Amino acid sequence: MIAIMAESREELECLMKITYEYSRKWRFNFNYDKCAIIIFNGQKIEEKYGNCVNVCTCNKHWTLGKTLIKQVNVYKYLGIELDYNLSFLDFKKRIVDKVRQNKARLWKMGKGELSVRSSINLWDALGR
């Protein structure tokens, strides 16, 4: 897994070129399906991409070697959804939804038949 950060578009393009050359030298490949570019500048982009093949015409793709990579508003990195505004709203929403699902699951498991201690242990395992 590689995360590249830069201060400017030119710097990022240069770092991506160096990274690609390094991958060629050491003979490893990228999983381009999991590659994406996210810019933390507080400006949401419209995620309508052109039919770009080898050269980007919609200005929403970046080049890593000979492959185009999409620029996105939200990217999941190490299990955390990062968005263009660094607000973590998508991550928080996913976690809250998961807790709600587990709470419903706990309720169905217990239905008043579990002891208080067992209910607490279940909550610690699934709820938190």
C-alpha cells in the first residue's frame, strides 16, 4: 500500500512518475482498481468522468505510468473514508449504521432472556 502526498499538482505528478519508475525497476504492479486521487482542498468535484482512454480530456484523471486514475471526493484508506474536506462524515455514518445494526442484533439475541452480565458482554463485543 502506498500513499503519496504533495503540496501541488506538479509535485504530485512528479512523485507519481518516480513511484511508477520504482515499480518498474523492482517489478511490482499496482492494483489500479484500488488507486484513486483525492485532493484535500474543501472543493467537491462533480464525479462525471469523460470517456478518457489514454489521454484525459475531462481533467478528472491523473496518470500513473500509462494508466489513468480517477480523482474522487471520498477514498477509503486503512478502513477510514477520507473526504475532500477531511470531515470524516462518511466514516462516522458507516460506524453509526454498524452500531445500530449491532444494537438491533443484540436486542433480537437477548429478548429479555439474557442476564445483565451477558447483555453487557454482548454489548462490549458488538456494540462498541
